[in-house]
Amino acid sequence: MRETLLSYIHDLWNDRESTALMARQGLRTLPWSYRQVIQKAFQVAEELASRGLSKGDRVILCAENSPEWVAVFFGCLLRGVIVVPLDAQSTLDFLSRVQHEIKAKCLLGGESRRDFVESSLLVESLKRFCRIVATHPANPDWSYTNKIGSDHVVEIIFTSGTTGIPKGVCLTHQNFLANLIPLETEIQKYLKWEPIVRPIRFLNLLPLSHIFGQLMGMFVPPMLKGQVLFLNSLNPSDIIGCIRRDRISVIATVPRILDILRDKVERDQPCRDQTLLVKDSLHGNAELHWLRRWWTFRKIRRQFGWKFWAIVSGGAALRVDTEDFWQKLGYVVVQGYGMTETASIISVSHPFRRRRGSIGKTMPGQEIKLGEGGEILIRGRNVSPGYWKDDGLPLTDQEGWLSTGDLGARDAQGNLFFRGRRNEVIVTGAGMNIYPGDIETVLNRQPEIRDSVVVGLTSQRGPEVVAVLLMRKCDADVSRAVQQTNDSLSPHQQIRRWMIWPGRDFPRTRTQKVRKQDVVAFVRKKMEGQAKYPENKEEGYLGEILYEINRITQVPPERRDRSANLTSDLKLDSLARVELIGALERKFQLDLDERRVTAALTLGDLEKLVFIASPDRMPESRPAVVETQIDREVVEALSCMGEEDLKREFHLTSPPSAQSFRPYPYPGWTLGFPATWIRWLVYHFFLWPLTRVLCWTRVHGQENLRGLNQPVLFMANHITFLDPAVILSCLPFHYRSQLAIAMIGETLRDFRYELPGCHWLSRFGGYLKYVLVTCLFNVFPLPRESGFRRSFDYAGEAMDRGYSVLVFPEGKLTQNGKLNPFQSGVGLLAIGLHAPVVPVKIEGLFELKRRRSTQVSWPLVWPGKISVTFGKPIVVDSSFSPEGLTRDLEKRFAQLSIKSL
């Protein structure tokens, strides 16, 4: 029988060789085993003891999701130290108020938190703290577990504090176990099927500073022998790419993210026809068999990968139409309901026994009843003992019932339905109750409305319903949408006053809940005639774009108008544009096509692109984008468009060429079977012997590769197109069979996609060259002009699968035998890959090439005429700037020679 959460640490240690956690760091997905997590946890416990922290002391944990966060949490559990998790974006003012309440002895956070100054508080970076604790013994000391009881406080979670004094909810081991044990009991019934779908990988998009994020990030996945991946990005493309690339089985998120992903799917060109089928089926009652749904919507499912099958939603109520959308696609949707005061869970829906719109049935061991007005009351061992510094006053009444403040209803089968917050109910002058959630549900069904918030305000006519609308189009017919809504509502629910929200989205918390107090404040000011906001939404983007540009390169004040040239005036080279795209996507939660950003010449062009791609625009109002699965008819149509048509279509001062819309091919199939076997056989039985016979190369510095038990990034000078074959012949066996080679992206694209109008035989020849070079040499494109992000992501994916990567940082062949300047993106690639960099220098080949007056001939060479030198591995420090690292690598490479070894 479990008494504390520490029993789970015992279980994890017994399965210590399995992968527990994964985190996206740069371009890589780095795994942590259970052994690493638990050993790090015990080292954290030792470090806390050395700093004088004992049972009952408090530690503030204020950082982004990461394996280190989990290790520190478990380390505090072992020591009996109380964790105070705070959102990584918490303001200094909020940190000060929390510290005033709890008197913590230590704050562990990101680098940005080191600016928090408090005389009684030790402030340390979480990453640096975990490097410091590595000096302690990693052997588990289980004596810690005997000092903790079930009533000991595990953590204090602050649920408020944006205004006034924050209140911290105390949660004990008993509170957690009251929810975890019933879940574990139910899950064990299905573990016999786990080997079939192993490994079950969870993508956790919930902050670990919230209780729901902790359950889905640390406790529930191990019950299914699962793995958890942390992704600190809400960009829909990043999420979908991560699900597909890392073969995610289940995502844990909040409803708002599911709405964003739904919008992304609906606006993607290859899937629009299928999403129309989904919309049509939402109005029908016919339920397709799950196999039929998989086949019918296979294009959409291909976007996410075939391993993805389930969604766990919590933190807020899930819209019924959103739930239906994902269900119709064939995904299992699990919805839960709870609050921090109940250790997250009150009810949860069964994954295979769906009740439409329900938030599930009561968890075993808990009791639910509906009080006055339909308020949900909860009683059980999961209820918190009270708030911090509240004189020990319980949260419950004399009978043990906790008032949740939420309104609900139950059907005959015991399914619970959420109806909104009690303090948000609008009581009319006639005494009729109006539930805002009911009206919002109908409003959100209207095609013109993306989201809505209904509030009640007292006017001269008494309590009044006011709808605040977030429109999909700036010129949408609001009156028609409201009239359609009123036709579906009862007379006392009718909307007589509405307002348009001026921003891109409603203000939201970290868990994507709408901050209704901010919306109410806006409505009041608007009714008083005091609200001021830009009438033209396009105007709001310029300042935020300039802010992000200023973080990358200094913008001269006199060149901040829309006519400023991105290259000459704002100094945005190709590398800076890559960084800018990522920053804008994170800020606006949108997708920017890198090719179109590259085509933008001025700040005004860039502003229009961001405006067009913004999520507050209808998908139909965005210009069509040619996707990776390019349609030749589309390319041909683009090539026939006139210059003025292209300008008008893409809102640019100059039109992009048809060639720029041909995508760069990324052959993921070459990283797996059967390409790997074919490559191994052809190379070792044909290419390698031929290379050794025709060009016997002298190798130096091969000892520098010994002891490298991880993929590495090779950087070589570029002399001929045969350089990869020369380098391959000199590598140790395990590197030869596991190497991905970067090739000029435009050349590989020309092989794969011939321009329209070419003879079919020419297209076939190009495609044949593409298949042979990708299969036999495992090449991938590294573009010169745009598309760097996708190329870098592919390199990271290859390394995650055990491949080393070979790149030619000059980006072109040498013309005089001397080293060309390195491309600026090289530093960004090296930082993102988190791998040792090994310089490779080829000498003697240029003299041979010049003497033969050809770049492609393969001469018979006497042994030793050509040499390949491997330098010492360079450990890349993430503190480097990309440009600074590029210049440092270039300098080290220039100094590499046989004498320097």
C-alpha cells in the first residue's frame, strides 16, 4: 500500500534503464532514463542538505519544463523540502509577493530569474544548479524515504495573485495519492495491451507549475510504462512536427491548444477537402467505424503521424464542436475536470466510453453532489488541508464538502457536465438565470466568430448580457452572426449588446484560460466611452516586429518606417531572418513560410505577411501556399502568372519566382529500412573498395574520434563533388554506416523537381539521380537562400536516430584552394545540434584537380598524395552567439594541419 509519493521513486528505479523523459533542446530531442532522473534527484537532495535546507523548508521552482525540473522536484520530495512551483514567466512583483508569504530559502529558475534580488533568498539558475549537484554521489540513499509521512506537504501552488495578496494551496502526499491510486488501478486493467503499442509517448504541453501538468508529466505516464516529451512551444507547426517526428502517442494539453491545432489543420492546403468532410459530418448523427475514419481522413492523420491516437484535455472546459472534430478524425479524447484544491482531478471521462460533452464520472474514493443553484460540491481525501498561512482553517464545511464555485449537471448514468462559474451567472431582473457558457457555445458555432466571451454588467435597465466577440475576418457581418445566435437562444438569453475585441486574441493565463476580469474591464470602459484601441488591426504588428528585430540587430531610429529595407537598412542577413521567423511565430502563435519571408524586401512587406498569417484571419483570406507535397499544376500556374498578379497575390513589392516555390526534398525514408541496408551493401562491397583502389588516402588524427560515444558534426573544406566519398573512405566503420551528408539544396531540388515544360525523359533522369544520390550517400538539402530551419530540423532528426552529420560550411567549392568564409548559419546549426564538432581537412586534392582541369574526374592517385586530417573535437557552448561561434570555428579550421595534432 502506498503511503507517500516516494513509493513511485522506488518503482521508477526498478525500471531504471528505460527512457523516462525527453526534451527538445535546440534541434535535438535528448532522452533521460529513469536512472538519470533518480540519480540526479538524490544528488539534489544531498545538495539541499549541504545548503542547510531540511524538512518543511521551501524552494521556489520557477523555470520552463525540463528533465532537470522533474529531478529537482523529486529531490525535494526525498529531502522533505516543500516545492513552490511558479510559472516561468512570473513577474518580479509576483515573485516578491510569493516570497513575502512563504519565506523560501532558495529560488531555482531560468537565467532571466537571476535578476530577482532578495536578501534572504539564494537565487540560482536551474541548469547551473543541476551541474553543481553532479559532484555529489549518485548512489541512491533510501533512508530519506523513512522520514516523510502521508500528511506532509509536498508543494504549495499559488492559484491567484495577479491582484491583491496571492493564496497558496497546500497539497500533501495523501492528496496526490487519493487521485493517483484509482487511476493506477484502472490503468492496470489495460497494461496487457501496452507491449503492442510500446513505447507510449506523451507530449506534455502543460506547464509543470500547474498540478495537471505535474500529473501528466511525472506520475501518470510511468503507470503506462510511457515516456514524456517536453515541448516549450505553442506554435502549431512545432507541435505537429514534434508529434510526427518523435512518434507521439498521446498529447496532454488545454482546450485552447486543441482549437489552435484545429485551425491549423483546417487551413492547410492538402487537408482542406477533408476538413470540409469533417464539418459536414459534425452536423450528422452517423458514427463511422474507427477503421473507416482512419481511412477517410488519412491525409490529416498523415500530418500527425500514424502513432498518434489520443488527446488528454484539462484545465478548462472543452468546446463540444472541438471535441467532435477530433473524435470524427478517429482520435480518442479524454477530458477531465478538477481544481488545484483537489490535487487536480475530480472527474475524468473514460477513453473508450464516451459521453458527448461530459467531463466524466466521479473518481473512485470521492463524492460529488450538486448544491444550491447547481454548484458542484466535492468531498474526499484529495481535498487540500488549507491555504498557506491561513491559521489552519480547512477549505471544507463541517461535513467535509468543498464548494468549487463551478456549476454543473448530472445525467442518469452519473456523467458530469460543466455549466460555468457560479460568480459568472447572470440573474435578470425577472429572476431568470443565464449561463454565459451556454451562449458562448452557440456563438462559437457561427462561422464568422472565432471565439467569444459573454459577461454580465449592470446598466440602467438592470443586469445585461454583453457578448465580446473575436472575429475571423475584419469585415465579417457581425449583425448576421448575432442574429443567427439569437435564433437558437431562449428569449431571456437574447444578445442585445455586443462588442468586437480589438486584439489578436483574448488575454489568457499560462493554461490558456481567458482572463475575464480584463475583458470585463474593457467592456466597462467601452460602455463609458473611455476604451481606446487601434481601429486598424494591421497597425498593431509593426511595433512588435520592430521589438523582435531590435533583439537580433540594432535598428537605426531613422529607418523604422515601413519602407525600411530588411537587408540594407535593418541588417537582417539569412541567419537573422531565421531567428526572426522563430521569434514572430512564438509571439503570434502562427506559421510563417520561410520562402515568403525571404522574398519580403521591406518592413512593410514583412508586416503584411505577419498580418495575413495571423490567427485572427479566416483561413480563406490567406493566400494559398504551396506545401511540401508540391502539385506540378500549381507550379505551372505560378510560372504563368504575370508580375502584377504575383504582387497582388502575395502582397509583396516584388514577386517571387516560380522556382522559389519548389520545395526542398527531405528524404526521411533514407534514415530507415531498407535504404540503410542497401546503402551498407553497395558502399562496403563496391564504393569503398573502388575508392581505396583509385585514391589511397593518408589519414591523420583518427585517434581524435576514439571515445566519442555519440553522433558528431563533421565540418570539412569543399574542393570537389567527390569530397564526401573521400571522407567516407577515411572514417571508422561505425561512422561510415551512420552518416548524413548535407548537399547544396538547390542542386538536390533541381534533381527532384524539374521546371514545368521539361521533357518527361529529362524529368525521369533528374528523379533517378535524386533517388540514387539520396539512397547511396544519404544526402539532405542545405539551401543557400532559404529553408534553413527545415534543413536544420532534419539534421537534428538524423542525429536523434544515431546519425552523425557532415556539412561543408563554406557552402561552395573553393576556386583557389584557399578556405572560403563560413556561412553564417553554421554556428546556429552547431549550437542547435548539441554535439561535438570535428573539423575535417582535405589536402592535396585541389592540386590534383587543378592539374587535371576538371572537378569530377577520379584519377588514379599514388598512395599518400591526398591526406585527410581529423581535428580534435570542439565542445560547443550554448552561451556562444551563432555569429561568434561561426567565426571561432572558421579560425580553428584554418589552423588545422598535421603539425597541430
